[in-house]
Amino acid sequence: MSKQHNKLKSEGFTIIEVLIVLAIAALILLVVFLAVPALQRSQRNNGRQSEAARLSTQIVSFISNNQANLPGWDPSSSTYLAANSKTDAKNFVTNFGNFKYLVGIAITTSNGQITSATSDLVPNSIQIFNGTTLGATTITPVAVTTVEMDTNGAASTNRLDEIGIFEGNLCGTGGATTMSLPVGTASNIALVYTTETSTKGYNLACIQTQ
């Protein structure tokens, strides 16, 4: 009887062993909990980069199909016009499709503008800027005016999903919340867009379209 009792006792788990297993399981869950959001954020940023590259190609195609006129340019007056900029920005959306990561779903005919007063980017929009008028400029994304759902599904006032087409400028250094664009030639185009950070903030990235 004593031998059988000892045998049954030896086949069980001690409290220490159970605690070790639970600790290992908790550690695995913690690693997964931390890794999955980072992986999803990286995938979304890769999507933004891919869509920005495709938009860059779309801009080059637009120029080729419009007698070398850049978006926002009015051939009849040989100048940039805000009305042309809005129309061309809307055409990019219409021809290219919905920008899932770059501009979300708030696509309106008021997207895009040319201005000599500001180089701020507006959420959920495509904007076209006359860099030859702005000169060297520092870009600062504009915060949303009301709390909305961010890409993680949480209420946020972040500055994601903004894009600017800066004509006459060169790309500046990326990876920061602002970006200084040097003056280029009249035909240069710097395509600037926002990416996510681990703190649900944003950084600016740039593609030199031409």
C-alpha cells in the first residue's frame, strides 16, 4: 500500500512545477501581446509606402498625359490655380482608387490646394503645393479637429493619413514629425506622407517623384 501511494505521488506535479509552467506561458503571451501590434503597424506602414510609390507613378503618368503640365497648373494662364489643384487631386483619387492608408475614406472634391501661406498637411486629404512659391518649407501635419478612430481602432487625435504633393521641392530628411524641403527645380516633385509610430503618433516620409 505504501509503495503504491509513493508511486502515485511521484507521478503528480509539484506546486513549483506548475508555477514554472504558468510563468513560461505568461511570458509567451506577453511576447505575443507586444509583438503583434508592432507587426501590424509595420504592415500598415509598408502599405502606405507601397501606395505612395504607386501614387508617385500616377503623378508621372498625369504629367505625361497633360503636355508636361504638373498637377494644379493652368496652361491658359501659365500659372498654378487652386481650382485646378482641387480638380487634379480629385482626379488622382478617382483614377487611382481609394487610398486605404494614405487618405482614409474622407475623399471630397475639396481635396488639394495650392497656397503660398502654409505648407501644413490636412488629415484625410491630398494637397498640391506650389513649391516655387513656398520656397524651402517646413512641413507640419495638422491635427484632426475632432476625435476620430485611428488605424488601431481607438479614439485618437493623431495626424495619420495625410499626403502632400510639393512641386518645385526636393525631399528632406524623413523619420521626424516635421520635414524641411529644400527648393529644387520647377519640375521637381516631393511626395510627402505620414507613417505610424509605436506611440500612436506619426512620422513623415518622402518620395522624390521627379
